[in-house]
Amino acid sequence: MEMPSASSNQQESSSVNQKFCSPLHNAALEGDIALVEQALKAGASPDTGDRWKLTPIMALFVRHGLQETRCIFQERIPVRRLLVVDCREEDAKRTATTVAILSLFLQHGANPDARSDRGKTALHYAISDGLCEAARVLLDAGASIDAQDEDGRSPLYCAVQERSLLVIHLLLNHRASIDLEDKNGVSPLSLGIQKEYLDVMQLFLNHHTLVATRKRLDFAGEVLLQAVDAKSPDVVRFLLESADVTLDYQNEAGETAMHRAIAQRSTQMMRTIWTLDSTEQCLHNVTTGGENSFHSAARLGSTLELGVLLEFRAQRSGEPSQDLLNNIDSFGATPLLAAAISRCQITDRRAKMQLLLANGAVLLRNEQSPPFRSSAADSGYTVSVQVWQCLVLWLAECRDERKDLVREFCLKWIAGVPVRSDTVKLMTVLNLGVCAGFAVEVLPLLLLLPQEEAAVPGFLRSLDPFKSCSNGLQFDCLINDP
């Protein structure tokens, strides 16, 4: 907690001890306007620091904050005094005293950006709502609105942390950056999202045309995706129900809120989005790469995310669309193919594939991506890009289990390549590489070479032995694909 209060950092709070303070600090701590003015006129420096380099202005704000957060006990439970006692008159007097003393310091040349030993400026200490007027005076005096302390935290960050709405409003009006990150990569905006402070989020939305942003043409849309990534369902619901953004919003990559929820493997967020999607379009929206939600779940998610999507698909008001499972993306991949070549544990991949197969998914859309394609005239047939991707990954995974099968497959492939004078040397080198134990290493290049027409029918038969490997389901899918 950055604002001096009952729970503030003890080292800084203890610095108000008179043992370590100058007379000017003591006068500020006492709230004695006359004594402060007398000391300043006598030549006391308004920027003198105590043991921890807190200036008299900072000490003044510490005093204000401690008095503001005083508690009383109700049934042995501490309760802030202002919640049970009308403190408005008292607060008004305290604020007037604080502002008057602050003005005296500034009139005598106090530096509003002087730093404590933790890198804080006076504005970092003026982030409770009771010090809003003092913060305004500091800003009018030229205080740096985006000054960062040693932890990288700005005054706005501290105000969000304290949920001080008046100060947040003031800082936003003065164009404080909502994107300035601390050492942990947390910005004021992301902090508000993580904490799910909806009143703070409303202030950010109200000021989004004023605050500094990065590549954020649609502010509410980007905040929506950020809230999904942070797994903050209340913020997502707030944004959608306030009509500031719709679920069809897409970022530069074409990702929607559902795509991001799947990438985060958050089934709770997926369900939140589904309940808020009256159009049921979240399953159909595709990225710039042509991926629908099933593609994303197959590639990035687990069986949990796939299972939730299948549940949504069954709940659709219209006829269930098989194309949701068998659409191809921009690279010609179906969701099943995306799962089959996903970079994950073989057991996880197998589980995803089994779930998709049980619901009618196919590996290849053969009318658009046939396994073999005719190459140049009289040069035979080459495998499709999709089959090439599968075999390069799958056969490499079989190396430890059945190195002999991988070697045999490669030699059969070499034997099926059409004989041409310009490729004799290449075939010799590849053959030597396979025989020397580097079958997996030469495989990507080898599979680019065409096969004679007579060798094509035996291609699937040559894969049959690999069905006994731990990733055998993948080969079985390719062999038996409709």
C-alpha cells in the first residue's frame, strides 16, 4: 500500500518520529501554519530531507493520511472513524490546513518532484481522496504526473491500488498514463482489471479519449481482451453489459474474447462469454489465420476447453453445424489436424484427437487438401503441405521407439522418387544420411521430393507399422481419413 495509512510501510511512517525530523518537519507534522511560515522565512530549506529523505511536504501528507484513516473499535473490530461519525467539518479543516501549508512550501521554492529514498515524490503521497485538493495544487505547481518510484509505480498506479476515485479522476484529467508499467509489468489499467474495480474501470472508460494509449484504436475492445487474459469475469461482464464493446471485437490478429479465453485455458471465462453472447457468433468468428474457436482449442487448449466448445455447439439454437469441426483455416488445417500437429505432450494430443474424432471431425478435407498432388509434368506426385507437417512431426516422435521403422520408411521413400539426372547426387547424399542414422534429420527435405505414380498407393501401407507407436492414433487417422 503506497498511501500512508494505518497499514502503510512502517519504515516510512516511523520517519515522522521527531528524533529524525528537522524543526520544519515537526511544524508540518503538527499542522502549525504559523510555525511553518516562521521557519521558512528564517531560511529553512523547504526540501530538507529526514533520515529517509522525506521532505516536509511528504511529512505533511503522512500526517494528513494518518489522521484521515483513524479508526474506532466497534465490538472489538476496528472501523474507520469517518464511517460512523460525521467527519465532514473536521476533514474540511484538515484539508484547508494541509493545502495552506503546502502552498507555503511551494511559495518558498519547494521542489514538487523531490524524491524520498524509495524514489517517491510528494504526488505519490497525495493519492488518498482526502488529499485530492493537495494533489491538484502539486499538479498546478508542475509536479511530474508520471514520476515512477523505485518499484516503477506511478501516482496513478498508487491511486488505483488505494481505489481513490477522486484522485484517479484528477490524474486522468491531467493525462496520466494508464499504461506505465511497474517492475512487475503491471500498469494502472491492468491493476484495475486484476482487482476488478468496476468503478475505477468506469473512470478509465470515461477518460479513454484523454489518457495515453498504445495502438488502442478501440479502447473498450482492447480492455475487454485484456480482462479476458487476466481472467477477470466481472470486468468482462461490466464492459459487455454497459454496451461499450461487443463480443465480435477482434484485435490485429483477429482474435476475439473467446479465442483469448481458450488460449488462457479458462473454461470459466469461456462460459461467461457464452452466456453473454446472444448471437452465438463466438464459435464462428475466425482470426486472420482463419482459425475458429475449435482450431484454437485444438492447437492451444486441452480436452477441457474442447469439451466446453462441444457443449456450446450442442446448445446452439439452430441445427448443429458439422463445419464448425471441419472448417479449414488459412493453411488448410481442420481442427483435428491442428490438434494432430499441436506442440504438446503426446498423451494430451491423443486425448484431444479422440474427443474430436468421437464428434465426427476429419483430419483432411480431401476435396481441398488431397494427400498427394501432381507436381510438374512427368515428375510424379508430392505430398500436401498438411501431410508433410504431420509426417515430419510424427516420425520424429517415433525415433526413440522405432528408429528402424523410420529408417525403413525413408529408404522406401527414396526408392519411390523418380530417377532424374539432376537429382542423382542429392538422392545419393540423402540415402547415405539415412543409412548413417540421420533419417529424422533428412526427413523434411526427403518428403519434399515427389513419388512415382506407381509408389503412391503403397504410401499409406508404409505407415501402417507406426500404429503400434505411442502416437499411433495420429497415423491411424491419416490412414483411415475419409
